[in-house]
Amino acid sequence: MVARPAIVFVYNADSGLFNTLTDIAHKIFSPQTYECILCAITYGNFAIRKEWQAFLETLAVEMEFLHRDELQEKYAVGDVDLPVIFTKSAEGLQVWITAEEINRCQDLEELKAIISARLLAADASQG
């Protein structure tokens, strides 16, 4: 079996302590206007959701998690709607799950279903 490409999750938020604290406050006091659905459904106010962590541990794939400023610094990618999930291979980053698809997710179950379906489709096409 061919190895799966790595998955790169990119949050629609910047890195750093100040930004993290600002995000926490935003999620608590005004969750309906919080800009990163990926953050909102995979993290509680202070930590990663246990169900998300358990799901990630079942994926037989290398993963990377970045904030928007880190995406620009590491891969010089800036003109993409966020949040987004890329695949990463020798050819570089390819959008795998778009911001539109992520933003339509109402909960963690929907996001997990999209990721699982894409991985199954990728395995089937390799196989």
C-alpha cells in the first residue's frame, strides 16, 4: 500500500499567547462570531476535545497543525480561505478540505465524517 500523504490542518487564528487568550475570550463571550470553526469544534475553551484527540490517534497518517501566520511563514501560503485542511506531499500542499466545507460543519461528528470519507476515497483510489 502506498503511504498516505500528510495532512496539514490550518486554523483561522494566529499563534502566540496573546492571540490564544483573545481566542479563548472570544469563544466564551461571543461564540457566534468566532472566526475559526475548526478551532471551535475541535477545542473547548481551554484544551483539545478528548473525542477529537481520540479520533486523531486512529488516523494512520502524519499530521501537522498550524495557525494562519505559521502557514505563511513555513509554506509561503497566504491566499487561501481559512480554516483549511491540506494534504502535503513532495509536490507541496494541496487543498484537501476547503474552508467552505469546514464552515458548514455543525459539530465535530460532521468534521470527522468528512475526514474519514476523504481518507477512504484516497485509499480506494490508490488501491
